[in-house]
Amino acid sequence: MKKIEAIIRKSKFSNVKKALHEVGVNFFTYWDVTGLGNEKEGHVYRGVSYSTSDIQRRYLSIVVNEDFEEVTIKAILEAAATGEVGDGKIFVSHIEEVYRIRTGEKGGNTLK
């Protein structure tokens, strides 16, 4: 099993959620986060400078069986990309075991 963590633009969340559902990923956890990115300059709008050092993003945590890893990553990459700095990151790590609390069942079938 794999854990896929993605930090994406909040404005792209609906697109990513829809793309994940289309490839069969129907369960994941998400929350709003604030972070610092590589962009060091502020933006000027109507003569007022705004700091962009604190970036509002959405953090997704998804655990999938290994056969869903590639399609999950592809769905996120395609749905979250704008081509601009700040589109986000995807992290992949290995999950040793998963348990369903209700039944005590363990293994990959708990993800279905």
C-alpha cells in the first residue's frame, strides 16, 4: 500500500476531487494548510503590495493499494496543474499495514 500526500492550490481542489473519483479513489482526507514557498516577491494590485510568502493550500492524504498508485498520481498531476509556480507537491511513501477499526480486519481489502 502507498500513502500519497499532495499539497495543491485551494482553487484546484474541486478538479482534483473529481479526477480522483473518476479513477476510483473515493476516500481521502484533506485539510487547509498554510506554508512557505519558493516565491519571495509580493504582488502589487492597484498600487498596494501584498505578501505572498504565506501560501494558502489544501493538503490531501490518500492511502491506496499499489495498483492505484500511478492512476492516483496522474489524476492529481493533471487536475492540479496550472503551469505556474506554486502548483504544489506530491509525496509518496510506503504503508506497512492498515486496519479497519470497526471489524479489526487488516490489509489491502480495508481500502475498499
